[in-house]
Amino acid sequence: MEIKGEQRNVLVMGAIIGAVLGAGAAWLLINNPVEDADEEPRKPVAPGDVLKLTSRLALLMRDANTLRRRM
């Protein structure tokens, strides 16, 4: 499969954006805020929160695909 110059640029940009987003997500997961004794205890993650996040990520991927088709 031969990749044209424009396709290569889009592929490289996508790889860079994906790497930056992945590193940012990893940083957020690794760096938990320190819980102080005088603060309220944290609420556990609810299944609805995970579902909401997943649906937003699916919408983001759909929008990225729409943008890709317009290029």
C-alpha cells in the first residue's frame, strides 16, 4: 500500500494527537489528588458516569470520522 504525501501528513498528525491525548489521560489516572483529613470523602465512580464518558468518547470518534471524510 502506497501512502501519498497528504495521507502521510494526516497519519502523522493523528499519531501525534493520539499520543498527546493518551499521555494526558495516563497522567490524570496516575496523579490522584491527595485526600486531606478535613475534606469530605470522595464519592465512588457510578456506572452512569462510566456510561456517560463512554458515550461522549463515541461521539468524539464519530465527529472525528466526519471530519476525516470532509478532508
